[in-house]
Amino acid sequence: MPTEFIQRTLPKDDAEAAKFFDPNRIPHVSSGCARLYDAFLDADLPRAFAISVDGHCGFANGEDPTRRALDFCRRNAKEPCKLYALDEKFVVD
């Protein structure tokens, strides 16, 4: 079944939007993950971004983005990966 893509919208609250769009707010962020988070922010919905405490990350959009983002993160991470953001929301704070 084809995935429906939805254009992204900004979070309603300016302070929340500032946090959501700031890659430096991501725990254990590496420069590569900061760049990947920028790509996540530019991606159409549905989308997901996952992180690990050892500085690895993964992102996916389209079909089953949560599973795929976690899979991409796990490819190089030696620590468990957790979902950080899904669509327009923080999952891990």
C-alpha cells in the first residue's frame, strides 16, 4: 500500500519549535547526526529520528519510519538506540 506523504508544519508554540529545530539539543549528538537531523527536519511526513548514547543516529521517512530509523541507528551503534523524534513531536526528552 502506498504511503501518503504530508507536508510538515511548525509546532504551534515558538519555544517548542525552537527546541525541536535545534540539533544541539539532541543528547550525545555528533556533527554527523546534527546534519542528519537537519535532513530529518526537511523530510516529508511520516518521519522518525533515532539516537544512541554512543553518538550514532538514524532517520527515515515514508513507510514504517520508526522501525527503519531504529534499524539505521543500530547498524553502527554499540549502545541501544531510542526513538528521539516522530513527525513533529519529541519522543525522548
